[in-house]
Amino acid sequence: MPRYSAIRLSAFEPDRAGDRFVQEFQSLTFPDHWRKDLLDFYRIGRTNPDNLHQVPIKRLNEVLRAVAPQLVCVARSATVADDEPWLYARERFPRGLLLQLVRAWIRDLHTPRQREEYPELLDAAIALDEALGVDELEWQPTDVDLLGRDITLGDTADPHRRLYQLLPDVIAQQVVRLEPYTFEGVQLSFRIASTARGAELVSWPPRPHHDEDGEWLFSFVISVTVQTIPFRDDFRLHVRTGVRRWRTGGAVPMPYRTGVSVVLAHEDSWLRGAPPTDRLSVSRMIKDYRTQTNRWLQGGPEGMLSRLSLARSFPDPEVLRQAPDTWIDETAGLRAAVVHSTHMGEHGVGAGLMARDRAPLNDWIVDALVPFLRRVPDLRPTVHSTVPLNLPKTANSAWPQERKDAFKAEQVAKRSTALRCRLSELLAGEPLILEARWQHPRTRDALVAQLADVLGLEGSGGDGIIRAWQSAELSVQLHLTEAGEIVSPLEFASPKPRRATLSEAIKCRRNAVRSECAGDGRSGVLATVVEIGHAKSFLPLTDPKFAVRLGFADAGRLTKFVQVPSGKYKNAGAKSVTIRAAQAWRDVFRQMGTSVVPVHSLSGFPEDLEYVALWMVKRRADGPTGKRQTVPIAIKVDQNGFATGFDRRSGRWIPHRQLLLDLARSAEIPGQFDQEEPDTTWVPDLATQQADAENFVKAMLYSLRDRRVLLLTHAQNSRPLWTWLQNGRLEKDLLGFSSGPGQDIGLYGDRLCHVRVRDKQQDETSQWYAIDQQDGHHGIATGVWLDADHQAGDRVFLSSAEKADTAKNAAVDASKLATRINKVGAVVIDTGRNASNPGLLEITVAALPTDGPGETEQWAALVHQLRRAPDRRSTLALPLPLHLARKTQMYLLPHDDEASSEAPGGN
């Protein structure tokens, strides 16, 4: 078995020992009066127009990526005070075509409904058209230092803003000039594809893979982004490699509201008079549920594409949807490929690239980076223990089978007894009363059997609709009831479900569930497991899960959902039903506030150390309930595994179960939402939400001022509202709020430690693979890793997990492109297998306690151990307290709570 003593990142950093990396571009800025006139026009018909200080240009940038991919957009909005360039290009793009694009965008800034309600918009648009002169659009030659950066107060690199788009684009251009990538006799050529972040390269044309089900098409994809690391004075370039799978074999299923991505390869230009480009265009095809037709995202009678003078039309959306295969082969100089996504079903090509594929691809890319960038040196492991003391023990492989079985039974019995004791303490000696609302008899029987198994109880508890068990520690009751109408699709007054009446549909089902509970005569029921159909089995807007959860919460009952066994969704097997039933009860007990906390194996930490996790629950206004809302959550876990939540109204910590019920009862139900959600990331009351979140954090910290606490925060989740968590604001051993300076963490408690974690979202942590120094194999390793130049007191570490439990037996030398010899001597290729690439978790020890352990590496090892929950088969994606905090959002967000929270495989 390989032994890994180092990991290698798919990351690069500036080599500042050599020459400066300066290149000339043509840049274009919005003229001064354009920005003011555009903002005045955008404010018409808006709520609180004086609060608007920028015009979102996301949709304009989307059209540019589709019809003019050679232009690099570096701005996300047009502000009155911003005179920075908006577009960059190698060659000047015709100004008349740009003006045509801007004028089409102006017509798109308001919805059709707004244009009906505010007829003055037509005259205002005409006047704005006349005020925009083509002569005012002037390209300027601009020298760009592609490694330029400033340094923040926290000693963190702050790359010049335009580099986030320009540097990746330049690197992508240098990659396509390399000789084609060759591996094990396979040759791939790459083309640049338009993207909103960084740069992306796609191997083109797509490569076929054949199996017993037919032909499947795929490409390799390379993504390049600029990233910063807390407290490091230089930035990094993250290179992610993966697989892009293309839709083949039948019509494209169109998802509700989100649409599908389409890559277009056109050998000429889309706009008449525009210079040709070999870049791939990217657009989105969506289903318009009002007209029941498919269209391009910016197409249709009201879209921007219809206002442009195109040299050739985009493919007809309905024709492309019906027969995507035919467009992948070149037709009259055009290829179109629909990107496969999981909602479309299975694909013959597995997701992700194996380490054997990624390593040589990364080596090939290096030639495009030197001499200005160099690979980040390999990372070394920590010297501290990374394994908790209470991880389940395994039997000695040399023991006879009988002894192994006895040992395993003993370990299971100990865990069950411990769980019964914790529940008894949690309930203060009261009985544990539960309920199961079932649809399929196999699920009912599995829930009964697995409740007894998880708790270590004897027998089936009887044979009636009420099952009962008694142990020395705990009395248990389980009520069995058919789920009935409460799990049927939501009912609407109109023939078709409409967002305008979603509120009433949710309210009716919620009331029905509450009434049924009030009349069932079962007092003291703490939690209900509900068997429900797969989310995909419901029409849009009709999934009853959220309404059912709210109704049970009104009755004082927690909820956990399990899916009906279904061959269609591949969960009908006896093993699947059993595993999901056992997991359901374990999740119920976690919701009640008891978990198995990893007992760390480190020295120097006090026994009364408590773990507190902060999580911001964000509900999108275009989600299933149509309500925008952000709710800060704080969960505290003690060394015994008991969880409590912070109640901001009382300023006290309340039982975890009570917190979940309160969250559900206070969930806001949507009103009338028949208007389109504006296509903008701008939040109208962002300042108010930020102030509210920071006040929550202050109150929560005040309640902990006399306790020993490890505060865990998640960068991507919480930094939009608590901006101190941004890389550019963090300073060592300080905490800050609003725009003011940071303050010594001791002001909030001299025994408070703050650790911020960050995951692979938006490629903010790099891809990686482990290196076996003896035989050169690449694989996956678990542990805490330090930079090669790490010194005592450095604050940033990386935590890695082992392969997912479903990939334990994956071959080290597996590849999407190359064959291998398997264990029985057969030649095989792994194109059809998913790759297991767990993402790295960055651990930043942001602030050390003034009274407590002061070694940052030990704190990092502790946080890593918190990912290794003893009752989980695989390492958690987040430390256990953050995992629990994130799970609370199921009581505010109507998502599927059967999704795995263990470390994902990645791409």
C-alpha cells in the first residue's frame, strides 16, 4: 500500500526573482456621462431608487461571452464613481458593434412588466440611445502588470482587481499555444471557453467513449483562477482539471428555472463585422414555463440576442433540445454541445479525473507558466496526531473470525449503551417517544428494526402500531402510522401550480399536518420520520416536504425524511432501505441535541473547552418558497456531545431541539411572487443584513465571555454578512465589525480562539494529490499539511480527507484515458468510473486566546480531528460543530435532507 509523505497542490505562485510580467492590452472604459445616465435610467421603476449606486452588467457580460468571447469583462457593475476599464482585448473590437450591444442591454435593464407599468421608460430609453455616441467609446492601449498586488493591513496579498480575469486569460492563451497534450498515446487539443470567473479551457472536439449502452462524449476541462491566502504576501493561481460530459442519447431534460449550458464552436464571428475568433462561446438554454417553449437565456422576442445583427443565428433551441447529438458534429461551420448535468440522469463517462490523469496534465501546463510563475512547493504533514481517541476500533486481522465477530459485537454494544445514556440524560429520565409515518411496508419494517439496532434494544417491541422497549437506561416508544395525504403533492387552486398561490398551498398543508397531530392523541412525541417521494417525482412547486416539516414543528415534533424505495432512483434494494433507516434515526438523535464528539488526542487543551459554530442560513428569493431571508445560527457543542443553540431574543443558549422548532415556527412564508426575480446579485438591504448579523455575533460572543471557546466560522458562508472574515480584512489575533478597525480578541473573552475554515467552493482551495516518494504513485491521503516554508506561528493549514467510503477500493493507477492491468490480469480502462478527489479544507487560526494554548499547529490538528466523527463512515466535509450548524438550515430551507454531508468526491 502506498505511503504518502507529501501532497502536491495544483497551484502556482509568482516567481518574483525574474522579470516583471507586463503585457499590453486595449482597454475600454464607460464614458463619464454614460455611467450617470445609465444609472438614472436603471432607477426608473425601482424601489428605493436613491439607494441604487450601480447598474448590474451581468446579463450584458453573458451576451458578450456568447457572441464576442475574445473580450475580457473585468467589471460586474457600472458605478458612477468608477472610471476603471470595463473591457480588455488584444485587438480593438469595432466600436459600432459595442454600441449595438450596449443599446440591446439598455432595453434589457427592465422587465416587460416594468415597461408596462412605467410607460415613460420608452421615451427614456430613446433619449438614452441618442445620448450614447459611438465616438465616445475609445479603446486605449494599456500596459498591465500581470503580477501586480498590494498588501493589506493583515499582511495578505491583494491582487489588482483586473488580474482576477486578465491573468487567467493570459495563461489560457499561453496554454493553447503549447503543443497538444499527449498522454499514453492519446492527444488532446484545448480551446478557450468563455466563463464568468477566471479562464477555462476545454479539450475540443469532444472525445468518444463506448460501452454496452452506446457512445458517450466527454472533454477534459482546465479552469484557472487567481486566489489569495490569509496572511501570505503573494497570491496564487489555482488550476483545476476535470471532465466536461456532453449530453448524448436523446432529448435534453430541461430543469425548472435553471436551464442548461451550451458550448458553441463557430469558425467565424457571431456579429457581422466582428473579427473571427477560435474561442468557444457559452450560452444557456432555458424553458419558458409561461409559453412552454425553450429559448436562449438572452433570446426570445424580448431578449438581447434578437436586437443584435448576427452573422448567423444560434441553433433553434427546440431542435437542439430534441437532438443534441446531431449538433456536436460540425454542421455548416457550427458545433453545439449541451453540457450534461446530474438532473439528466446517468452518463457513461464518470465524473472527475483521477490523480493519474491530473498529475501529467498539471506538469504539461507548467510550460505555459514559466518563467513568471512557479509551482507551489510540496506540503509536508504535521507532527501532531490527527486521529481522535474514540474512533471505532477494528479487530486484529490475525484474529480468528469468531473472535473478530465477538469484538465487533462488543464495540457496537458499547456505542449503543453510550447513546442510550446520553438520550436519558438529555431527556432527564423521561421516555423517548418517536413516530414513523410510512408508505412502503419495507420502510416501516426497516425503521422498526433499525431503531432497535441503533439503540441496542432487544426484539421488535411487539407487533402492533405502537412498539415499546425498555432498557436499564431508557424507555422507548414508536408509533407507526401510514403517511397518507400529508405527503401528496401540494394542492393549488389553479389548474397548474403557480408561485402566486404557493403561500396558500404551503399554509393549507401545514395546517392539515398540525391538525392531524392535534387529533392523534399522541402526547410527548419528540420526532417523526416521514417517508416521502423523491424530490424529482414532484412537479415544480408541489414538493410538500417544507410544508410538512412546518406542520410537525407547530406540533412540537422534529422531522426527518426518508425516500420511498424506488427502482427508478436506485434506492429500492434491501441494503439501501436498511442503511437509510438507520441513518434516519441517527439524524433524529442529532437533531435532538446529542452527537458523538471526537475526543482529541492532543495535549495542552483544557477539558472544559467548548466548540461554537457560526452559520448564516441564506434563502434565495428565487428558491422554492420565493422568500429572501438570512438568519444567523450559532451552535455550541460540549465535550460530552450535547448541542445547544443561541437564542438571540433571550441571549441564552437553549436546547438544540428547541432551536430547530423555533426556527421552523418563525420561518416566513412567501406572499405574492408572480413577478420575475431580478437577475442580480445585489441585495437591496445588504447593509441592514450585515448589521443584523454582526449584532448577533456580538451578542453571542458576549454570552460566552467567561468560557473557554473555540469559535469556528466558514469563510464562503459568512463573509458576505460578517465582512471581517474576508481575506482582505483578516488580521491576526483581532476581531472586527463593520468598517471599523479590528480589536484584540481578548476584549470578547481572554479564552476565546477563532478558527476560520474555507472549502473548495469557487476553487478557493486548490486541487491536490498525494505523492509516494518511493514508487511515484499519486493518490489520496488524510491529514493536516503545512507549507514547505512553514514556520512556528504561521496560521494557515490544509486538512485532507481519505477517499469517499464508496471509493475505498479505487485503483491507484486508474485513468480516464489510459488502460491498466487489474487484479485478475485483465486490461481495463476507467473512463466510466467516478473519480474520488476530496476537496481540501483550509484551516486559518485567525486569533489565538490570550489565556490558553498558543501553538497554531495544535489548533489546526484539533479542528481536523473534529471532522472525524466516530459515528460516521467517512470524514465530514466540515468540523462536526459546523456540520451541525449547517444542518439546521433544513428547518428554514426546503431542501432534501438526505443529501450526504461527508467529504465529497469532487471533480
